[in-house]
Amino acid sequence: MTGRTIRIGAGAGFSGDRIEPALELVEHGGLDFLAFECLAERTIALAQAARIGDPEAGFDPLLEERMRMVLPAAHARGVRIVTNMGAANPASAARLVARIARERGLAGLRIAAVGGDDVLDLIRAGDFPLIDRPGTSRDLGAAIVSANAYLGAGGIVAALDGGADVVVTGRVGDPALFLGPMIHSFGWAMDDWPRLGRGTVVGHLLECAGQVTGGYFADPGVKDVPDLARLGFPFADIGDDGSAIFGKVAGSGGRLTVATCKEQLLYEILDPGAYLQADVAADFRTVRFEQTGADRVAVSGGGGGPQPATLKVSIGYGDGFSGEGQISYAGPGAVARGRLALDIVRERLRMTGVPVTDLRCELIGVDAIDRTGRGGDADPREVRARVAGRAATRAAAERIGAEVEALYTNGPFGGGGVVTAVREVLAVASTLIDRSRIAPTVHYEVA
């Protein structure tokens, strides 16, 4: 790595992630940029549903808490923030950040809202083939509640070029949150495929935060990681050629090694030679890692080719309701009583004609996750029986939990701790749209 470098930290890897590691990075990490990656496909569908009920809602529920915690420290140290916590409503999220900044006395703070990803009207007006299931978008009909395209780094770059201290986006590709600051800082051309590809490698390694510092890597006795309760999130020192050195704050928990980086590199990868993003088709096949010190890993190699002609769009749609009931059994014969309970509920639903589909009856601790049957019933002393299924109506879904609750006095003996739940199911389907039909927008708020 030669020439100028910038340091980008990962403040979150999902919507409900911890907040303290982000503040640790801002206060002790010597950052130039901090990125919060908080958006999943189903997350944005839920956000769109929330916005239907309240036009000012639809952004990440932890946005306010995160900004109240990190904004003053970031402003004092000149750390610029990029996040997709805008979810379904980046404009409203930016207004909230501006209000928090004013309350904290951070006069002049410039907040950009990056939009353009909401293509609901376009999807509803057209008919687009689905790429992850049979049929087209028109088949989903009135059940569609959201449609968001995966934008690239262009809107983020424009916002940073426009002087934004905080950039709040909706749906962008996860690596774009990190690639945007690189393009802005180094002046990379938007068709410099090798650099964009290497920058995407760095963004992909950072996007899940604590995963690369050992969180998801940890497996006691096999892959031991120290002090996970104080897990530190990663940062990367990035050069203008797209190479980087990864690290974490000294004294923070976790472990950053070649092995943790390799596992994260393979996360959610289909074709390592063409990891398709809105900005570039990144090539991971020549990526190399080198341990350069304790919790320091150098990343080099990688490349890329021209960006895809289409952008992926996630379509959120209502798909009925799920109903669930759980009950515990303990002591001698717990497995046999649990299995009898499942048989009773299954038969009751059949007898009473409850219209449920995808019914799952399982014993947590025996066959709820490992369904190979190799574990057997090794007479555990406690199990939890769970029944879950799908229904077209809320009333039908509620019957599942009601039959589990009835086991209290209708046998077998010794059941306790019943919980029931019903929720509306928001499913996600995907399609592709020609990129020329979508363009990012940037709007500014000033504290």
C-alpha cells in the first residue's frame, strides 16, 4: 500500500446490532468514516409497512439511539457517517438526525438523504419476471407492499462531494456504504473496475462488523475467540489502489486473523469471479490475506469487471399469517410426552378442519434444527414442543396456539410455560430492472 490512506470503521452489521463498539471506534479508532450497515431484505419490507401507517416512520428504529450516542464524538473528531438506516424513509431519517444535531449543539452539521431506490410504482405498473421463484411481479398483485432497488455508491459519493457529514440512504448494496467513501476520497472513476472491485472486497469484509473480528467465527474448543462480551468491531486502512490493512481498537475483545477474514470473504458468495453489485462485478479469486501483527491483516488482490446492466429489486408482499405455540415438558419421559403433545395438536387441527399449511411439529432440543434423525431420542430431561404453521387468515393462525394452550389440562401431564404468537408474514421476491430506469437522488438537511 502506497500513498494516501483513509480509515473506515464498521459500526453495525445488522439492524439490532450493539451500539457500544461503534462509539469505541469513533472515540479511539482514529477514523475518517464510520458506516452502519443495518438493512436486510425483509427489514426494508417491514419498514415500508410501517411507513404506510405513519408517513414519518419507516427508518431504522435504532437510528435515534445510535445518532445520539455517536454524533457528538464523531463531530468533534471529524468522522463522517454513512448508513442505510434510512430504510424506507431516508428523508424522514435525515430530518431526525438534523434535529438531534441541533439539540446537541452541532450547528452547521450537514445531513444528506439518498433516495431513488423506492421503485414501488414502477413494479406495480409493469410485469417483471421473478428470479427466485416461478412467475412474475404481476402475480403478486395487491399483496405487494414494497419494491426497492439495490443502488450503488453513486448517491453516497454525490452526497459526500456535496459536503455531507452524515449520509443516510435507503436500499444500497452493502459494500457500497464503504465503497462510496473510497471513491469520494481517492477520486476513482466510476468505470475503474479493478479499483471498484478491490474496494468492494474491502466493503464486503467490513459490512458484517463483528463477524470479521471473531463473533460469528467463534466455536469453543475449535476456534476460540477471547472476550466476546466486549467484541470490538473492525476498521480498515485503505490505500488508493484498493488494498487495505484491517484492525480493531487495541484492548477490545475478539480476534482478527487470516481465518476470520477468509470466512467473511466467503459469506453469501455465489460466483467468486463475479460478485454482482450495482457498481461492479467484483472478482474475489485473487484476494490474498497476510497476518501482519496481532489483530492486523493485510488484504490485497481482487479486481472487477463492468457493472451489470440490471439492478436487483426486492419486492415485499403480504403472504398470510403464521401461528405458533410452544410448551415445555421436563423430567422422566419428557421426550415421549412431548411427542404425544405434538400428535394431539396435529390431530386436533385435522379434526376441526383448521386450514393451515406448512405445519411443523418439533421438539426443540431433539429435532427442531437438526432434522437428519441421527441424534435420536437420548432421553433428554427437558424438551420444548413447538407447533407452527401458515394460514391465509389471522383467525386460522390463532387456532394453532390455542390448541397448544389447551394441552395444559387436556394432557399429557406436566406441560408448562406456554407461549403463543401470531404474526403477519411479509415475504420477499426478487426481480431485475434495467439500470437506466433508476437514478439516485440526494436531498440535504442542515442542523
